[in-house]
Amino acid sequence: MKAHDGMYIDGAWRPAAGTDTITVLNPADEQPIGQVPAGTAEDVDAAVRAARAALPGWAATPPAERAALIGALRDRLVARKDEVAETVTAELGAPLPFSQAVHAGVPILVSGSYAELAATHPFEERVGNSTVYLEPVGVVGAITPWNYPLHQIVNKVAPALAAGCTVVLKPAEDTPLTAQLFAEAVHEAGVPAGVFNLVTGLGPVAGQALAEHEGVDLVSFTGSTAVGKQIGATAGAAVKRVALELGGKSANVILPGADIAKAVNVGVANVMSNSGQTCSAWTRMLVHTDRYDEAVELAAAAAAKYGDRIGPVVNAKQQARVRGYIEKGVEEGARIVAGGPEAPKDKGYFVQPTVFADVTPEMTIAQEEIFGPVVSIIRYEDEDDALRIANGTVYGLAGAVWAADDETAVAFARRMDTGQVDINGGSFNPIAPFGGYKQSGVGRELGAHGLTEYLQTKSLQF
């Protein structure tokens, strides 16, 4: 069991202001694996003050030097890749191969991309008789979720540092051990004191204190839409900038003529990844009525292959939530063709990979984010009907379109009210902008668009 008794503030580990702690459980067996301090408003204030003091020096650091330090941080993440993967597996429950490839591997790609961007991005340009400068927005309060603990940290911290901002990070209380490893990597990389600070704690205490702190210039939050609305309201009252990456109910649209076997199998795999705990998961599978029964059979067979290989969900509350949604689906008339609400094991927070057929667009399981390994298959009559269903939720984060050719798929995707769409199985791109329409959020992450979130514009006329 790893016990941490301090916060990383102003370049050093220091004791927490209070004595309360958070115990971290392994969701696969419900056993304690770690303990971290439950930070208070006093800890947050100390971290923000450190970030505020470090801001002028870091903002004035040449971009090439910032790039070198981000590159050094990437190298430390490479060196710690196995440790990161093992830690994520222990505190989140993800299978180790998935943790190695995604939870540890993707942040290395993203941090490397920002090392390059910091060195090459045009931070000034001449426009007519003006010189336009892109300057850091200031101190960033980063509040990250548990579902991709390192990826979400890097998505915020790396572009903020590249922009010349300083950061206070409040990670999710379910996965703080990964954040502790990240802070150690930052220190080993030689990032100056105060540029990055870590406060562990509960959302309603440390998270709220960070969002409300007058010394924070921008709050970057990833999590539920409900909490995002609260943070947006708090920031709005202070005329403070926000970047919000929130919920999703993404549609996997299989158009006539598509390779239905591939579309269904990839679609089911997409939802089962990370035990369904992915905001951009394609949880609604839309299939033309002529091939609906075939798709249902394929999806049921695909889900049955996973068993408990997908790992548990993060905690008991999440397990109860997902099982409750499955029960709600049955109650509203949907038909289970794989899985079900029963827990597959006596120990651990496992949920069966579940597929619903006969789902209608207005059902709860077709409208609300479940955040678990649950696929809802919905039939449509024609492309306009498919578009109506795809756009028929409050969310608009991601999606997929499968068609006989890319041109047809792109034409449909252009009409979807969503921020990112994969065409015929297009692969993940770490420098493409990621973010949502409607209640899926405000702003973008990754690549140059993600960097822009942490910059503000100044023009000088001469």
C-alpha cells in the first residue's frame, strides 16, 4: 500500500494542511492500495500562490526552453511507462495490456506533440500595422477525472506549460496515485518550482476551492455535464475563462452498403474499452431496419466474447449506477441480447458487457450517459431518420459513420452535431482537436487547438 502524506507545491513535497486522508481501493478486489491527503482550501491557496509567483518567470521563458522541458517530461513518462501502467491497472481496474498501450502510451504521444508545438507554434504575427502576440492566460486550475487518469492530466498540463501558463492540478479522488507519479516525473524533468503544483482531495472541497479561487485565471475541467455547469456558473460570475470537456452519448451510424460486420465489431469494442468508461464511447448503434436483426446478432456475439476481460468499473457507486441503467432499459421495454444487470462476480466492481436491442430514441438508455459497457442498438428508416436520431440528445462529443465509401460517410458526418467523427474506422489522431458541441463542453483539447485554449491575444499597432 502506497501512502503519501504530502502535496507537491512550489517544487517540493510538503505536508497537507489538514489530517484527513483518502483511501484508494483496487476495484478488482476492493482492497486498499494507497492513501493520499484530502486537501483543503488552505492547500489550494498555497498551490495557487506558488503558481502565481512562478508565472512571470515561466511566461517569459523562451518557447524553445519550455519545449525542452516538456520533452524532458515526456522522456520521464517513457522511463516510468511500466510503473504508470501498473498503477492505473491497480487503481482503475483496466487490464494491464490496455493500461500499457493506452493509459501509459497515449500520454507519451500527447506530451511529445506539445514539446514540438511549443517550439514551432507562431506566438506572434504581423497583421497590417499591428503585431499580434499570443500570451499565456495565466494560472490554470486543472480538475481531471478518473477514467483516463494520466491522459487527462497530460491533455491539460502539457498545453498549459507550452503556452507559458502555470498549473494547479486537482486529480480525481479515485485515481490520485497516477497523479502522484506524474508530479514525480515533472520534478525529475526539472520543471521550475511553482510551475506545476498538485493538490489531492475531494471535488466538493479541493475542487471547488480551486474553481472559485480568485488567483486562478482559467479552469480546465473534464467530467460530468452536471459538475461542468456548476463550474461554468462559478467562472461566469468571476468572468473567468473555462475549458470544459463533459459528457457524451455518441452515435455509431452504420449506413446501407457499409461493411456491417466490421462496423458492429469495432463499435462494440469501442464501448467495451476501458469498461465503457469513456465519454466519447459510441454507445448508440444506429442500423438501417433492413439489416437490424443481423446487426443485433453480430453485436450479441461480439459482446459475449469479452466476459470479464474488460475489467471492473471504478467503484461501487459506478457499478450500481450502470446496473441501474440496465434495469431501467428492461423496465422501459428494451431487450437484452447479451449481458444483463446481474454482477458477474461476488468480489470487485464488475459489470457484464451488455447489449440492448429494440431501443427507441426516447428511452433513458438512449438519452443519458451510462458510463459503462452498455450498447443500445436503434433502428432507423432512412438517412434523414438516422440523422434525427444521431442529433437527438443534449450531447455532441463524438461519433462514427460507416458507409460504402468515405465520401458518403463524410457527407453524413458533416451534418452531425458533434465535435469529432471517425469515418469508416479512422484511427485516433493525437494532434486533432477533441471536444464537444451542445452540452458536451466548451473548448478543445489536443494539438494546436488545445494549445489555443491556454493563450490570450494582444495586439500592438505601430
